[in-house]
Amino acid sequence: MIGHCPDQLDLPWALWSREAVRDLVQARCGVRLALRTVSDYLRRWRFTPQRPIRRASERQEAAVQAWLAEHYPKIAARAKAEGAEIHWGDETGISNQAAYGRSFAPKGQTPVIRRTARRHTTSMISTVTNRGSLRFMLYEGALNAALFLTFLQRLVRSARRKLFLIVDNLKVHKAGKVQAWVAAHRERIELFFLPAYAPDHNPDEFLHNDLKQSLGRRPAATEGDGLKRSLRGYLRRLQRQPERVRAFFHAPTTRYAA
């Protein structure tokens, strides 16, 4: 159970529910347990119900471990030697159709949230550093090479020293004209790439989570401009709270970058 999902053991389940555990015991031991008994065993084994982390099956753990143990330490050492600042970047889309959490209400009376059925979206690219700085740019639609270059140019203009920017393997990040511009400005900026399918090791992903949870606790925007105002207001407040940005580097999967 610790090393496998049920479907990897030829069971017709995606997660380890009591039913899946019961079927595993029956398949391996020839004993069919009552679900209440399965619960007793799980408690005895110190198993608790938890929300699973989604992880791409294409992810290569060897490459991730090499990044953590070898590649990033070399980048950090170079940054220190050259006086460069390491930024972690990523993009996300924001919608006014937020996924709300729980709300207090009288027992048996499920609360109703009324909001517009019209969907409004906007996109954001951002970077964070372990010193607590945050840079961002809002844009419409999908990211392309021209938009990414615009962001890089703004990032460089506002920087007081050379930047090492770490991003994922999105094709836009490796576009020919992006690589050409970065090569021509190598004295100001360099790009580095995370292993494929390793968003949990990018501190900027925790900014996205914080952002979406914050917007989900507020009234939904009824039009696109309102969504942008809420998003911009949240990000500008966060820029004045470097301790909150630094907290994105305290998670177990991002602590290596702190």
C-alpha cells in the first residue's frame, strides 16, 4: 500500500479506500474482512485518510533527484559567485469561478453562494525569490514568445543585478527568439529549467495556491475588470509582505531553494 496505487496491483480502484484494502487482503490472503474490521486494522497500522498529491506518470524521479542534489546546488553556487539573484517563475490562469471551501451555517442548512454564471478569466506570469520579492505581469489568453519576452525585458529593467531565472519546460520558454534574446543579454539574465513534471519543486507554484485560496474567500468578480483589480490588489499587497513570499520556500519540497 505504501509503494503502490491499487490499480498497480491489479485492483479496480484508484485510491486506497477501505474497499480497496479489503480486496487486497482477500487477493493476497484469501480472507474477506468486514469494512469495520478494515478500519480497525488501518488505525492500528497508523494509516489516516489523506488527500493524495497528483503527480504525472511521465515524471522521472532520477532527473528530479539529480536536480535537487547536483544541478540546483551548482546554480546556487554560481549565483553567489557572480552576485546574481535567483528568481523562480511560472504562469497560471485565474477565473472568477473560484472553487469555494467551507462556510459556517446552521446544521442541516447548506449555504448557497450566488454568483454570475458568466466566466471571466485572466492570466498571470510571476517570479518569486527566497528574499521575499515578487514580480508579476497580467495578460490575456495563452502565453506566447512575445509576451514572455516582454516580461523578461521588464524583469531585467527593474533588476539591480544579474538574474538567474528558473522556469519549467514550457515550449514558449525555449522558443528560438527567446533563447536568442537571452543569449544577447547574457550579462543580465540566464534561464535554467526544472526537470519535467516537477511543479512541486517550484516555489512560485505555492504563490498560485495562495492566490487562488485568497480569491476563493472573496466575492466573485462579476466582470473581467473586477477580476483583474482583485488579482492586482492581492499581488501588490503581497509585494509589501516579503515574509509571506519567503514562506513559499518553507514547504518540504521547496526548502532546498531557501
